[in-house]
Amino acid sequence: MNDLPEMSPETEQQLQHLLELAAGVAMQEGRFEPFAEWLLHHLTYDAPDLLPGQASPSERQQLSSLVARQIWNATPLPQNQFRPLPLPKPQRNDPCPCGSGRKFKQCCAELENAIPAMPVESMLLHVLARLTLKQLANLPLKHLSLEALAEIAEHWIEQGDAKRAVTMLEPVFVDISQLDERAEWAFDMLADAYMDLDKPKKRVQLVEKLMAAPNLWLRSAAMHRRATMYADDSDFAAAWQVFKEAQRLQPDNVSLAHLEVLLLICENRREEAESRATFWVARLKRMGGYDDLINQLQRMIASYDAIQHELSPQPPVELNQLKTLLAEAPPVTSLYTLQAADDDAGELTPSATLAQLETTWGQRFFGEEKFGVDPEEALFDALNHADEWLGWLQANPDALLSFTILEQLADVGMLLAGEDESWLADFMAPLSARCEALLRVVLAANQAEHHTLLWGHLNNRPALRALQNRAWLLVEQGAGLNQATSLLEWLLQLNPGDNQGARFMLARLYLGQGESQKLLELIERSQDDGAEMMYHRALALVLLQREKEAENTLQAAAMAWPEVLKFLLADKVRKPKIDEFGVTPGGKDEAWLYRDSFLPFWKQSGALALAARLT
């Protein structure tokens, strides 16, 4: 009989399917005899390409028996601590295990040598794939190869099942005291799985735990990973600090070559990167056996510009074009009129020229006239035709004197910037500054500086929203808090009804600036009896040393909103689920958010101690 044929992709696929089935049968039966009987049938029907085409029935039985023995001997069984139960190798004069009735030496001995032994690791994947998550979390790790588990975890991650990888590998690192370099691959896979599952805190915790491992190799590997993570966050000072510590621990660790050159490229230090790469290549050549690493370092230097571009992505071209339009736009001037009545400035009414520009803009690019009642559809569609509306704006610069158009450009900018906050801030800063300047010019031109600009007039809303966005941006930047405070105070003068909730941010700014009297006046003026403002009132009264009033206010707040007080007084609280669409008034989510933002003020002011005495 001929040897097993060389496997085609189709044959390999058949074999893997057979092995998956075989693992389940072996785990269920636990004995070789019924397993061998099962394989005799399924080898013919599930993996026919493994059998020579002209094989006789006896030859098929021989081959099936040998394949069954090889698979059985390589299958780790849960009932045996995930170790195989190998069959004894037949002696030459023993009856042949295939059942032919002949001696082994006269039957399957020669054929056995034609079938390569199957490593245990090949079947371990199929066995573990059949376990529940609970079973995976309780594997007898002392009987299993960590390298094999890491390889399986890598396979699952590639297949999009990082959760199984995490469940299997987390127990490995509960106690790191006995781990050595054999755990490095498993560590890398667990860190990657956390990243795939968007669990950055667990990833950091794992890495920092391994940075304190007794084994120097593991500790160095963890430092290598931590330095890379710092570099990803552009914290290069921290990255270099960790790199130097790893270098101190293992000065001869050649893996540091890649990390060092990468950090230099990240910081755009071309000459140093090239110099260190040259140093490492020469050293590695002298040491020998590091051709792959040498080639990698050489490719990094050859692809320096491409790597730099990838590491330092640029904002979309359209976003830069918008910034240029704003920078080159004509100075702000008023194309609005207001019809004041008493203290109300009335509604912002665009001039005929501006109204026509807004109409054209809406009909051609963003308006409901084109997309019905779904302005978001227009917004996303506009991104596919940016060259058209960018060109139109360049030809019609007065359009940048419209609050409506400027607001829609802010929405476009948010989409273009994506999750990059620096890109968004870089664009929103000049846009929001233009909106603020435009509103001041419009009010001055209409002699309405001291009038209200009420929310009830629909055309006023884009301007009011722009002013609030300007304040928010200044707060986010952290360098314009006084300016943000002034803008929010102005906004509340323009729109005393505060349909936008500006009072909440202003209250927080007053707290941070120690303006307790202004905080109290804001609360009393707004007459807001919600949880945040009631507890703020108690806090303000404590800060103003009006303790009796503070006690009364606190008791009233506790009766109206008890969950907030419970969360303030608790040593530890579990974060509840926070709905992205809003909080539940009086709910645990509202209480948690208040505690998270304002607990330090309650501790420092003595208000928390007062609350504790009253309960």
C-alpha cells in the first residue's frame, strides 16, 4: 500500500474537520475501542481524501486503525487532567492492533512509520474549544503547557473570540511568583485580548503587575509592553523611563533594539534612529542568528517617513480646508436685524442677501428641502460632496456670517475630526471665536447689548448654542476658565430662562473658583429644585459658614433626593449603568455622577462631616 498522499488544502480541511469531531468523541467515550470504531466509519465519509483511492477494504481498516491510534494518543482528556491516555506500542510479534490476525511486524509495522505522530498541542485546541467558559476558567494549569495555551489564545483572538482567550489565560497570572519566561507569550496574548475587548484598565493592570514579577525576563517583557503603551499615548518621557529600567535589568536583551529605534522614530529623531539602528545591526551581525531582527530594523529605517506618517496621522484634508476658509474669511459684520420690544431684542432676522445664501446652502447641501425631515442624512451625505460645498463657501464668504451655516459647519467638523479631540479643538477654537465675535457685533449694530435674546425665537437658537459651545470648549482646554465663566454669565443674561442648562456648568466653575456667594445667588435666581442644585445650595451655605441654613437645606435635599446623600456618605460605591441619553432623576446614576464630580468639595468644605452628623 502507498504512503499517505501529500495533503492539498481540501484534504487538510477534511482532516481538521475530522479532528474536531474526534476530540468530542474521545472526550465523551473516554475509551479507545469505541473511539476506533467511530473513526473507521467517519474516516471514510468525513475525510475520504486521506485514504488512497485504490485501497482495499483491509488496507482501509489498517490505515483507519493507525490513524485512530495516532489521534487517540495525542488527545488530552479532561478526565485525565488534560493529558492523553496513550496506548502501549505493540511489539513486533504481538497481534496487530488493526484486527487482521497477523503479527504486527507482518502487518502495520511498516505502515506505522509512514504516518507522522501528531503533537498533543494539535488536539488540545479542539478539546478546549468544546469547553464552556466556566470550564476554561478552571483548567489544571500545572498539567498544561503555557506556550500551547498561548498559541490557542492567539488562534481565538484571530477568529474574533478574545473573550475565550481572556477566560482561559487570566488564571495563569493570578499568582505570578512561580512564572518564568515560558509565560511571556501568554502574557502578550492576554494583553492583546484585553485590547480587542476594549478593556484598557485591565490591560494596564496586567502589564504593571508583570512589571513586578520575580522573573527578570517576564519583568523586562512587561516593561517593553508598557513603554510601547506610553508611546501610543504620546507620553514619551514615561516610555523612555520604562525603557531604561528594562535596559538596566537586561542589558543584553536584543528585543530592546526594536523598542529603542521605534521610540526614536515616534519622536521624529531621524539621525538618532538611524545611528542606533546601525549600531544594533552591527552588534546583531557579530552575535549571529538574528537575521529576522536585523531585517526588521533595516526596514524600519528604510520606511522611516511612512512610519512617521502612520504614527502622526494628519487631520482630513477637508478639515484643514475649513480652517483655511475661517482664517481667510472677511471680518465679522452684521447681516442681521432685531426688532426690540421692551427688554426682548426679538428674533435674529437675516438680511435678504444672507437669507438667500442660507436658502441656497440648504437646498444644495444641508437643508430639509433636499432630505426631508432628517438633517442627519444631509450631514452624512455632505461629507461625500465636500469639494462642492467647500468651493461654494469660498465663492460666497458672506455665508460665514450666518449662525445657521456656522453651526452646521461645527457639526461637519465633529464628524471629520472623529475621535481625535485635538483635531476637533483645533478647528472649533477659531469657529467658536468667530461665533462669539459675530454675536457681539450683531447686538451692537442693533443697539441690543443689554436686551435679552430669548430661546423662544427659533432663529436665536444657533447663536445661543454657539455661545454655550464656546464656553464648553474653553473649559475643556482648561486655560480659559475665567473667560468661560464670563461667557456663561452673559448667556444667562441673554436667555434668563436657561433652556440650555448653562447654570450647571456655571455652578461648577463657581465652585472651582471659590465663588460661594455667586454660586448661592445663581441657585436662588434659577429656582432649580433638582438634586444637583439643592445639594449645591447646601454646599454653598457651608462654605459661607451659614451652618443652620445649610442643615435645613441638607435635610430638605435628603428627603427629596435620598440617593445622592447615600452615595456621598458611602466609603465605596459601585458605578451603575449610565444611559448615554440622560440620567434618571433621583436614581443611582444621578447620585453616582454627583458624587464623582463633587465629593472633593464636600470633603474639603466640611459639608460631608455635617451630612454625617445629621444622619
